[in-house]
Amino acid sequence: MISIVRSILSNSRENLKDNVHKIVSVLNYFIEKRLIVQGTIFHGHLIKKGVSSQKHIAVKLLILYLKSRKPNEINQMLKEFDGFNLVVHNCLITANLEWGKLDEARRLFEEMPERNEVSWTAVISGLLRSEKVEEAILYFERNPFQNLFSWTAVISGLVQNGSSFKAMKYFLEMLQCGVMPNAVTFTSIIRACGERGDFNLGMSVLGLIVKIGYENNLSVSNSLITFNLRLNDTVSARTIFDRMQSKDVVSWTAILDMYVQMGELAEARRIFDEMPERNEVSWSTMISRYSQSGDAEEAVNLFVRMVQQGFKPNKSCFASVVSALASLEASIMGRIVHGHILKIGMERDAYIGSSLVDLYCKCGSTKDGRVAFDSILEKNVVCWNSMVSGYSLNNQLEEANELFGKIPQKDNISWNSLITGYLEYEKFDEVFEVFGDMLLSGERPSKSTFSSVLCACASLASLERGKNSHGKAIKLGFHSDIFVDTALVDMYAKSGDVESAKKIFKRMPKLNEISWTAMIQGLAENGFAEEALAVFEEFERTKSRKPNELLLLAVLFACSHCGLVDKGLHYFNSMEKVYNIQPNDRHYTCVVDMLSRSGRLSEAEKFILDMPCEPEVQAWAALLSGCKTYRSEIMAERVAEKISELAEKHPEGYVLLSNVYASAGRWLDVLHMRKQMKEKGLRKSGGCSWIEVRNQPHFFYSQDGSHNEFTEIYGVLELMRSDMLLT
């Protein structure tokens, strides 16, 4: 383009007059690329050459200044035209419509002594872009030039305004008038058919496309792909894509989005990597999908590549990458991205703002999360829920409750955010209180709500409350939901009602790994270890899925508690070989406990020393307990010394040793341990048991006589103890 400009400017005035088409071409380039400064300089040279007033050149210069909204230059160019000029008036009408000055556009149009098809089409299109649908239709009906372009303008405008049914009506009228569609018309009407889900009309339009010969048109093919995807016909969409003679970024992005929506991330990534060119939408689609599917690291990597390649992230892309960074708790990178968001002024957007709140709260900075929350101009319920969840996540439950009370329009997630926070930090009474308020408010609990409430019941072993919640779940239609049923199995098992847990488990129409784990763990914890293993064997016979880490931990726990050591070792050794699962600390500790309980102390000690990771304090504690049971004092001394060494890194070791010394009657060592605990600010929790009577839990702590019926209760206990001794 630079060489063309130099060539033009080097010519004489006479030669320039013969090269008007080249000058117009250069000005079109400046208009398209919005190179206003370069266009103005070029205009200066044209004035010097004396050709700026040439009719075609002057019109292009006027359009240049209209596009850049330069009032002085516009007025100067208008002086170049004597009297009424139809082209100039059309340009002015179009510009005013683009600027949103509808009244001025109407005035210019109505004052025109003559109009052509461009005039009418410009007004109709402009009004439709401004969502003035009824007015645009009135102008269309007045239009004496109802040709292909005006029909297409009204049809495409109606589709863009969501009036697909009206668009289809006008399309049929157009055909009845004998006007044949073009590629733009077909693209618009196919989109209308897709939005209306009108398969029959879509197929009729497809027949017309083939008849007229537009089946290989790029934009028409793209719209056909989208149409088939809207009808969930992925096979036809892929067939059209494969048959296309040429494809653009829209074609590739449409088929990429298809695989993303189908959940086939690997195929979507293959398509993405094959794309000859990408746009912001294709990048955002992949980043969003990786973020949603839990691969936050890959989402961030793609975002970095996108920015490095010069693409500008859109709102959806920023929200997705911030969510990914929140999952990674990547505070530093998050602040960098936040800086970019601030730079382009998107931080006040509710969609991005709620993601920023989530990021800072997951990184432990609720103060920064609150700043992001307060900066959102128009907060929706998602923003409020994000901040409440953030406070709950960081154990700022008073702040969470206070903000919850201010939510203008609460939804199910609002209530669940508060309930989950109280559950996480074992504020079980508050869980039931908020749940009760939720029911009174008329908000329908979700499966997530019931899962949380039943978990609170299980943690308290509150069978009465659990049954009450079970009844509410049945009443609201959650009796066959896998998540609620699994929570019920867990609740009944932890509350000691194993039979009810088994009944629910057996009637469940679908089972997942968590359901099987809850049943196996529940049976084992209630002393039905052999039955727990029988359930696991049933699980293995299904062959529909492989066990996960938690399920195998429950199996090892069952083996440990029923003395099936060899079977337990078999399952442990199968973890890597058969199930391809790397054992973690808890699996190793469970094996140590299993060996120690059965008296295989030397084997347990060797197992600990051979562990590929640093043993948990609980592993040594299990061995020490075995030493105490089987009176292996020499090994006990060795293990106690090891626990003492670990206590510096793991403070719970002090509590453990204190208990061990107390059970052995070594009171001087107990005093020494408790002195060290006091110096380090550690406290030993007293033993506690509780019972629930009429929804009221009663707690009894070791060496605590604060219960208001203490004398009567312990009097009855003493009588029972005496009777037991006598028998």
C-alpha cells in the first residue's frame, strides 16, 4: 500500500485524474483499517495536487471523516458538494444511524427530494440495529424498491432482534414476490430456523440452497453447521464441515464448540491444534472448557499462549482463566491478570468480578475479595454468593452471615453457601438453624442442601434429626437421587442404624464409588467387617468401574478390624499392580494398624521403616498401641523415642506420648510432656461422649461435672456398675 501511495503522489495532476480508481482504493483501505491520521495526511497531498474535489474522491474523504466523527472535517467536505447530492445524503443518514442520532437520520431522510434503494435500505437496517423493529417494518412497507437487498436487510435485522418467526414470514413473502435469496439471506433464515427449532422449514431452505447453487458458499455452510448443532444433529454438522471446499475460522470454531459441548475434550483439542487460524472465540472456548473440566493448569497455559500470540481476551476468557487460577490458588498470577482486567476496565463486570472474588478468597485474602466485590457496579446473585462462600471458606462465619442477610434476592446457592460454611467448621447447630430458615422462606432445598444437612446429622450421630431430614427429602422428591441416597447411607451407618443404611443402599438404582465406599466404611466401623468385604467383592464383580483411593482405604480398614491381615496385604499390594493407584499416607498407616492389631509387630516396624514417604505420627501410634497390647516394652521404648523426635514437626505427637505415658503409669513423663505442650501452646482435648434426646445433644467430657443432671446420671451409672460387678 505504501508503494501505491508513493506512486500516486509522484504523478502530475493530469495523471492523477486518470488514476481516480487507485486513489479511491487507497482511501477505502484507510477507511477499512481506520487509519485516520494517514488518511488526513493523504487528503492534504490530494488538496495540493488539486484532485480532492473530484466527486468520487470527495465522497470517500467524507466517509473517512464520518467514520472517525471529525465534525470540522465533515463540514469542510460537505462544502465540496453543490446542492443536493443523493450519495452524500445516504452517507449522512448511515452515519447518524451508526451514531445513534435517529431523529437526525429521520430528518435527513424525510427532507430528501429523491431517494434510491440505498436510502431506504440504510434507514431500515439502521433502525433494526437500534432495535426499532416496528418502525423499521413501517419504512419497509413504504419502500418502493423492495428488491433483494431491502428484503435481506429486514430479514437479517429481524433475526438479530430475536424475531425469528417474523423473519421466516417475510422470507416466505419474498419468495412469493419472485425475489431469489442470496448468501446473506440464506445465512439469516437458517439461523432463524435453528433458533425456532423448525427442522421442516430448515430442510426446505436447504433444498432451495442446493437448487440455486449456494451449498458450497462459505457463510451458508457455516450457518448450516450451526443449524444442525442447534438440533443436536452432530453427525450432519460434521458431514457438512468435512465436505466444505473452503473453511474459515468460523467453520473451525463451530465444529470445535461441537466437541466441547459433547464433552469430548481430547477431540476438541485435536481440532483446535489443527486449526489453520484461530480467533478470540476459539481460544476462549478451549480455555473455558479446560477450566470447567478441572484441568486448571492447562487452561492457564493456553491463556498465556493466547496473549503471547497477540489475541485480546474477551470477558468470558478472563472469567474462565481467573476461575482456573482460583482453583490453583495462584495468587501472584491472579494479581497480574487482575491488573490487565483493571487496565481495560472490565473489573466492574459482574461475571468477571465474581471470579475475582472467588480467586482472592480461595487464596485466603477475603479483604482483597471484598474490594473486588465492592467494585462491581451491578451485583447479581452470583456476586453475592461468591462473597458469602469466600467468607465461609475462610471461617469468617459472622461476616458471611451478615452479608447473607443483605442479599436482595437469595437463591438456592445462597443458602447452600452459608450451610456449607457452618458444616466445614463443625457449627452443626447453625447448619440446622439455617436449613430451617431456608424451609420457612419457601426456598426449595437442592440435593446439595440435603447432602450437607445429612452430613451434619452423621457428624453428630443424630439419628432423630437424620430421619427427619430423610422424610423431608422423600417429600421433595429426592428419594432416588444418588447424592442424597449416598448421604443417607453414610448418616444411618454413622448413627448406628446399619440396617437402614443397607436398605437404602440395596434400593439405589445407581451406585458410584462414593456410594460403595460409604456402605463398606459404614459396615466396617460398626463391626461388620466381613460383610464390608463381601460388599467390596460384589463391587469387583460388577466390573463396571475400578475402586478409588477412599474405597480401598475402607477395605483396608475392614480387614484391619476383623483380623484378615493376609487379605488386607493382598488388597494393599494390588493397589499399584491391579488398580493403578499409588498408596498414600493413610493407606500405609492402615496397614501398620492391621499388622499391629494382629501382633505382627516386627513386620509392622519393618513396614514403617521401608515406607517410600515419611510415616504419619498415627502410624507410629498404631505400632505403639500394638506394643502395649502385646507387652513389647523394648519396641515400645524405641517407638516412643521416635514419636518424641517427630513431635517437633508434628505437635500431635506430644498429645500421643502424654496418653501413652499416662496409660503406663509414668506420671513424671506425663508431667514433662504436658509442660512442653503448655510451652508450645498445645492443649489436650478431653474425652467426650454425647447422646441426643429429643433433638437436644447432651455432652459429657472427661472429669467434667457441669451437666445439670450430673448427680442423678452418675448415681444411676454407679448402680449399674455395681450390678455388673455382682453378676
